Amino acid sequence: MNDMTPNTILLVEDEVLLAMDEQMTLENYGYKVIITGTGEEAVEIVHSNPNIDLILMDINLGSGIEGTEAARQILAKHDLPLIFLSSHTEREIVEKTEGITSYGYIVKNSGETVLIASIKMAFRLFEAKMIEQKKETALRQSEEKYRSFFSQSVTGIYLHDLQGNIIDANQAACRQLGYSKEEILRMSVFDFHPETPETPNMSKKEILREWNQWQTGQRITLEAQHQRKDGKIFPVQITTGIVSQENEKLILAISQDITERKQAENSLKASEELFRKLVMTVPDLVLRTDTNGIITFVNEPAEPFKTFLQENNVLGKNIFTFIAEKDRNLALKNTKLMFEKPLGVKEYRLTMNEDYELTCEVNGDVLWDDNHNPIGMVYVIRDISERKEMENRIRETQKELEGYFSSSLDLLCIANTSGEFIRLNPEWENLLGYSVKELEGKNFLDYVHPDDLESTLAKISDLEKQNDVLNFINRYRSKDGSYRWIEWRSKPQGETIYAVARDITERRKIEEELRNTKNYLENLLNYANAAIIVWDNNFKITRFNKAFERLSGLKESEVLGKKVDLIFPPSTREKSLQYIRQASAGKRWEAVEIEIQNQNGEIYTLLWNSAVIYTPYSKSIIATIAQGQDITERKRAEKNINTLLREKEMLLKETHHRIKNNMAVVKSLLNMQANEQDNPVCRNILQDAASRVQSMVILYNKLYRSETYSELSIKEFLLPLIQEIMDLFRLDSKVQTSINIADFILPAKILSSLAIILNECITNSMKYAFKNVEHPTITVSVTRKGNLNKLIYSDNGCGIPDSAIQEGTNTFGLNLIKMLVEEIKGEVKIENDPGAKYTIEFKVWSR
């Protein structure tokens, strides 16, 4: 739709005269109109014509598919405004159409003003919908899965017997614990493990329970806590294995200080918790899959997705199994294309249950790691339309200990001050991708990053001076060309260098990711379109985003630390505070309407969702976050619409009353005009017209006194109609009737045509057939077999002149009968047997 060319309207109406009248009305208002009479043609026109801007759809469309079914087929593939235009006013019919489209329902003959106003309203609603869709942006990708910490990279090394007595320890272990080597050699490994209420990790007793496994030779990795000589307790990761020395089995234990890792994990969990809460407040359905489409995460969305998730355990299942079969191949194809370029929002049908499919907007994207390798997909599904909960799994691959040197998960190296590798442990292969044989004998400076050469040479100079080098960091080139960050602890002995190194690449990435994540979450909260507020357990405001500032007129600096009740109007403050207390107690808001008041005293209605924020470990509630969507204008629009609907119902009742009165007036005027005519021909013409109007009056009265306006019993309708038509005539001898009408239901449109046909037949018989007939008789028979309906009308009069039956010489009455039979898609046979006889057959499914 645009402002440069007239909007094109597809008018689906099987009544030719009504369609032409409506076309003229629409064209007078500048619309371009395309007319069709069947639902099948309507579907085909929309599929083949991209210029259709709006559809006016009749409900009853003859023998083909109904207008409602045609509407479903069109809207399944095209997003167009569609208005139903029908004579039906029954509640169930209107509610049925509301389940198909929400652009309007117009009762026929409501008038030009209602028709044009409804069309304009539909165009405005559709335009508003298009604008809203453009405003909506896809939710951002969930954070990449964090890499595992360097938990298996340790520094302290102990050698002790099977009773725990320490036989040897390196200097790193001494520095770690604060003891001299002589002191440690007089100690047991159990002396380093505190056992206090403040140290919930492995105690001495728990370590003893693992003792049998240690002696089997299996490599064991566990987390515990060590206590320094100064009393300080710190977390460690211990890796143990069996080594042999002089035919004696000893235990090699490598202890790594993981304080930094624990701090990073706590910070990461806090960030993830905040991010998870933000995702959980989104009403859309958010899913994450792996690269094979297996669902690994689902949020807690609003309805209808909430019920769907309660009835279906989707985790671990393929996402494509929940997409309707008709859309599945397209979804698979689009998913493959996602790896090449973003595809934006797509529309699929989601199978909610066996009987119900929900059309959804799906926005998806591929998740990549730092090396641009795909690690999964994320989908946001909206009912118009959840975020994935990031699953961070730390997978650590351990290698079996092979003695003192090969068991370390650190990078152990023996080199010389000339820069040559003398001996390396297998961990170098895992890190750099080169085999040990490829590296041994090579100059390690050849692998150092060019930007780190100067600092590396300076440290080699220190080693040549027999100075220890601690915590030196540089980068080494891997076989695939990438660089890894390595932290070194080196000790010289003459020209030989003994070094222990650790890979800190992931730590550097995590530190960077944490900074990026914090910035991302801050921006997401501050610049979200929805108003977001956070308060603590004392109901004091701790966060207040930009959207809330715009809505309330308050600055964040003005409200931080103040009670949250300041944003509520006095009239509803206590009720709002009840919601606040419930939310702070852990009860989530899901689409709760709460009013706020800005600085100018203006009151806005917001639709709220909320969630609580927990501490990382104790799961104690520390704050509550809430997101509100301004629905003030929507509430006002709903109130106006309800008012208009009530006015429309009153107008419809008055219209029915006036129609009945006007039809009676038309009949009376025709009768009065006929009585004033001296010319018998004119009088007969006017009387015939009055008779035809009378049959329509009877049909109208019958329909609007019945429970439905769309259909009626043919027997209840025709019996009184025949009698009333015959009562219009006065003959010298009383006309006998033989009437046999089966009792079944026909549509009102068919009955209207049959009423006019019988009026013509009875009028012709009463006026012309019974001159000089001693016992005049009229016979009417209506039967049904399957879907074939037959009406036979005959009299015992003088018959119809042959010239009137022959083609081309038909009277107006006979032409009218034939046209009406053709309209109901029937066939008529007119003959003399010996009087006039009309046989009409038509196929209509009826009850």
C-alpha cells in the first residue's frame, strides 16, 4: 500500500447485483476493485496478484468453499487486511470470523458510511501493524559459552608415600604454602587441609575415603582447600597419580591455587544470573539448539507458549519436530542458509498439539566461537512470537599420569639459555599442535610472537644472570598459525632453564568477555525500549533505565535509593505496593497491569513482567527486576471500540425494524397504485409486483423470527406463502390445492428464489388458467433425494400458449423464472400436461 496509487480491494461476493453496487461505492471513494464470486477464485487471485491491498469477503459463497475457509487459506500465506462482509449477525458466526482475522466485520446494507469507515479503519490497523513489526528488533544473541577455566593447570608439586608423609616438594609448593622446604618435608599432606565450618570443601576424612582409589594408580582430580603457614585458607585443585621410585610406590600430587578462577566463576555466575533474569522477563518463546537442532534451552514465556511447554518436554528434542510438517522443509533450508548470512524474521507454523497449530514469527541466528566456528543456533519465537539460557559446560580432558614429568597438566620445559628446547612434556602437543619431537632441539624464540620478542630476550638475560623469572607472559605460535598466551615460572641452573608454564588464553578471553558482558548488560538494561526498574529487599530503587526516565520524567540519579512507591499514583498506590511485595517474595508478574504517574501528574498504564534476582550460591533473593510496556493508548482504544460496538448493535436493531416497515410500505404503495389504475394491464403489472414484494416480506419475517438468518424449513416457509398469494385473487369458483412439501432446511437465498418462482406460477394460474374450468386445482410438490431437490408446480387450466414456451418469445414472468432457476444453478422444464406444468431440479446440500 502507498500514497501514489489507489488501493486495490478484492471483493468476494456471489450476488452479482450486490457486488456491482459495492464496486461502484468503493470506486467512488477512489479504490480499485477486483470482483470474484467464489472462494476458490479469491484464493487464486491473491496468490497470483501481489497488488491486492485489502479483501472484502462474503461468508456464504454458493456451492464452493465458504468465505471463512477462503480467508484461512489466503491468510495462511499472505499478510493482508481482510474484512468479512455478510448479512449474518449471529454471535457464533461473528466469533468464528474473529478467530480468523481481527480487521472487522461489516453487516451488509449497513450503509456506505459504515463500509468506507470500516475499510479505512482496517487500512490504519494494518499500517500500524506493519510499523510495529519494523520497530521490533530481534533479541540479541545469547552470550557465547564460556571456556573452561585452567583448573587443571597447577603449580605446587608434592611427592609423598602411601601414608601421606611428604618425601619431596618443589619451590612452587613452598611459596604456595609459605613453608620452607625443610618444614614441609617434616609434614604430612593432611596438615595442609583445614577442617573448619567455614571450609565446606573436602576435609581430611573425605580425603581418606578417596585413599583406596589413590593407591590403585588411577589419576584423581579433586577440589579442596589448603591452609598457609600464616593461617590463610585458599582453594586448590589437586591432581594425583602413582609413580615408582626405587621400587617403591609413591603418590605424585600437583596442587594449583584456583583463587582467581573461583573469583572469575562467581563473577560469571552473577552476570549469567542477571542475563538469565532479563531473558526470563521477555514474553516471547526463546530456544537454543546445538548445531544439530537439538533443543538445549527454553525460557519461561507468556501464553500461549507457557501451556505448550507444560504439555511438551522439549529439551533434548529436535526443534524441527515442533514445526508443522508443511513448513518443516522450508525451515530446514533456511537454517542451512543461516550459516551463510542472516535471514531475518521468518514465519512458520508451530505445532502446539494434535489439533492446533500456531503461526509464529521466528528470528534465528548462528552462534560462533572466537575462531568463527558455529557452536549452535538461537531462535526467538513470537506469537504475532525465548531466549536461550546459556549452558556453560566445562569439559576437561585429562591424560593419564606417566610419572613425574608426563603427569603434569602444566607445560613443563627444560631448555638452555641459548633458546633451545631440550625436553618437553606431552602437554605442549595439546597446546600448540606440534609433536614433542618437532619441538625438541628447536629454538623457542622462533615460536614467540614478534611483539613479545624484546621482552622475552630481556627475561632470558635475567636467567643468564641466574635470576628466577616469575609470572612472565608471552605468546607462542600454534601449528595452525594462531597464538596462545602463556604464563611462565622459570629457574636457571647454569645454562639450563627449568620452567613451568600455563596456558592462560582462556583466562584472558574470559576477562575480556566479562568486561564485554558487563558492558552489554548495562547497555541492554539502559537502552531497552521497555521501562525497566530494579529494587532491593527494602523496596528501594537500585536501577532505573532510560525508558523509565522518559516515561516518568525522573532521572535515575533522582530516584536511586528512594522507595519504589514514589512512581505510583496515590489512588492506586496501596494496590500497586501489594504487587511489589508479592514480586519481592518470589511471585512472578506475568502481564500484570499497574499504573504509574509522571512528574506532571499524568497517569500511564503499563503491562508488567517481573523476576527476582538471587545470590550466586545461597539462592537468597537480593533484588527484584521488572519490565513494563506502556499500554495506555491501547486501553483507550479498547474503550472506544467497545462503545462503537454497542452503538452498532443498536443501529442493527433499528435497521431490521425499518427494513420490515419499508417492505410493507412498498407493498401497500404498489397495491394502492394498482387500485388507482383504469388500465387493466397496468393494474396487473402493479399487482404482480406487489405479490413479489409480499413473498419477500414473508421470507424476511420468517428469517428474522427464526433462530438463524441463514436457513429455514422449506415446508414452514412455502405453505403460508402459497396461501397468502392465492388470497390476493378473487375467483367465482374456489381454487383447490394439492400440496405435498417435504420438511427439510434450505438456505435463505435459495428460498427467496423459490418464493418468487412460486409467486409467478400461482399468479399466472390464478389470472389466466381457470377461465371456464369447473374445478380449478393447483398442485405443488417438493421432494428431495440425496442432494437433488425437485419442485413440481402444475394446474388443470388451459395451459401455456406454445408461442410463450418457445425460445425467444418468453414473457417477463417466464424469463424471470428461468433467470431465478439459473441463479440457484438448477434446471427448469416448462410444458402443458394438459395444464401448465413447471418442473425445477436443483442440487443443494441441506439438513
